[in-house]
Amino acid sequence: MLLTIIVVASQLTEQTSIPEKLALISQHASLGMLLLILMLARLRWRHLNPNPIHSYSIQPWQKLLAISLHRSIYIIIITQCFLGLLMLLTSGDTFHFFDVFELPALLEKPHPIHQTILGLHYLMSVMIYPLFAVHISAAIYHQIFGLIEDHA
């Protein structure tokens, strides 16, 4: 889902047609809101269930890095989604959630803070890439060298 959101966002800068750009923004925002709901549900599930990393026979520093990386990913993505929500609330535009329902504009025109939130939203998006590069590298490392579960 995150990859789809990134692809849709990357198309925004290339789009010159206003109606198509607005449709992409609506699709991007709808996916972002859905991602926020899923991330909060996953965070709740993680809180209620034991972290499987504790059953692996890996070095303590690797466990610490894995937990820190996952927490960082949660923080960045959830913050990114909330910034997107704030962008919607300060834009002065109506929000169409997958053309299923519509949330009317809360403001008549964009709030002055809207551009600041837009900049923060972009900054957070840039922070996602290195985190996922490390996450994917670690996953490949563990596929090659394996993880051993303790069954004691």
C-alpha cells in the first residue's frame, strides 16, 4: 500500500491537468487515510502480542536495532499520515474518500500553515526511503544467514 501511495505521489509533480491532479491528490489522500487506519490497528495488535524478535537467537544489538528500526518506521509513517490529514483539514478543499463519501471543506480558503505542513509532509516522505532501505537490507541479510528461534 505504501508503494502505491509513493507511486501516486510521484505522479503529482508530472501532472499538468488540474482535474487529473485533483483526482490523484484525492486517491493519494484516500490511500493515506486507509494506511493510517491500518497502521493504528497494526500498532494496537503489536501492543497486545509479544514481539517475535525476542524468540530469535540473534545478538542483543541486532534485536535493539530491529526494534528501533520498526519503531522508527511506525513513527514516520503514522506522523506522515497525520500530516496528510492536517493538509486536508487546512487546504480549504472538499475531501473525497475513494468517491465513496465526501468530507466538506472546513475552511473557505487554505490556512496559512498549509504550506508549512506540505513541506513537513514532503520531508517525512524523504525520511521513509532510508528506513526502508535498511529494513529491506536486514530482511535480505536474515534470509541469507537465517534466524534461529529459541523453543525453550
